[in-house]
Amino acid sequence: MVFTGQGKGKTTAALGMALRAAGHNMKILVLQFIKGTWHYGELEALKKFDNIAIQPLGAGFTWKKENLDKDRELAMKGWEEAMKAIESNTYHMVVLDEINYVLSHGLLPLDNVLDFLKNRPPSLHLVFTGRNAPPSLVEMADLVTEMVAVKHPYKDKGIKGQKGIEF
Ligand code: ATP
Ligand code: MG
């Protein structure tokens, strides 16, 4: 499953999937590629579920040209975590939040990622989120939803990120 597009709702849609699966006693892992030390409500909320694990991997990303190698290294570390989790056969669902962003910025080799995914356990549900999902990922996915930004409180009214809505 891929949630992409410029509109809000990609990460929250993925967390909704995790919630739905959790209700069936499935085991879910959420790996967050970009998010670092910010205090997102979902980090607290998901602690209440013993079958959902959530792990932020984004601390240290700089997004600066001069630090590209370091960002690549961090992205690779995150992807290694993801591969381990996928191969472990422990989870029914793995959410890779914001990985599309990492892929579209060339911080991870897309072909290697897609090749690896071809051999994933067949019953595993995988959810990819983030803007600019690469076309080859879109082609491989079974479900792709593009969020369209019709209105956004920040873009249209300058309203800053709100607790419970953005974080
Ligand atoms: P959410 O985490 O709320 O589901 P998202 O995953 O779709 O949003 P991202 O692309 O990860 O959104 O961006 C993170 C934050 O940027 C969101 O919390 C959000 O409200 C804000 N954002 C998303 N779309 C827009 C937009 N079109 N204009 C301004 N800010 C936006
Ligand atoms: Mg997001």
C-alpha cells in the first residue's frame, strides 16, 4: 500500500491501517524515516498497544547538501532495520513512514529496495508513505492513494501546526 501526494493524511492513514490491524491481534511495526525527536502524539498513543511497535529513525537527518553522505548513511541504517523486520516474519504489517521521501531524494537505492521487496513474506502487509512516491514503487503496489491538498490551514490561513492534528 502506498499513500502519497501533496495533501495531508498520508501518515495518519497509515496509522489508521495499523490501528485496524491491531484490532485483529495482528503484530505491527511502524518505522518512521524522517521524524526525529519531535513529540508526536502517536508515539505516546501507540505505547498503549502491545501489538504495535513504533520506532523513529529520523534523528540526525540534516537535508543539507554538504551532509548528503551522512543522510544516506542514516537512511541505510533505517532500511537495514526495515529489512531485518520484514525478514523476521514476526510482523503482519510493517509501515515505512516517509520512506517515499527518502527514496525520491535518492538517499536509498530504489532498485535494491524494490528487489528486496519482491521476496518479502507473501502474507506481510507493507505500507509506504510520503510525497513523491517513485513511479516504479507505484507500479509494484496493489493499493495507491494520492492525497490531494484542497485546503490546508497553514497554506491558506497561516495557522501553525496544531496539537492532535499535526503532531
Ligand atoms: P499527517 O501526518 O497529518 O497524516 P502527511 O503525512 O500527509 O500528514 P507529510 O507530508 O508527512 O504529511 O507532512 C507533515 C506535515 O506537513 C503534516 O502534519 C501537515 O499538516 C503538513 N502538511 C501536509 N500537507 C501540507 C500542505 N499541503 N501545506 C502545508 N502543510 C502541509
Ligand atoms: Mg507524513
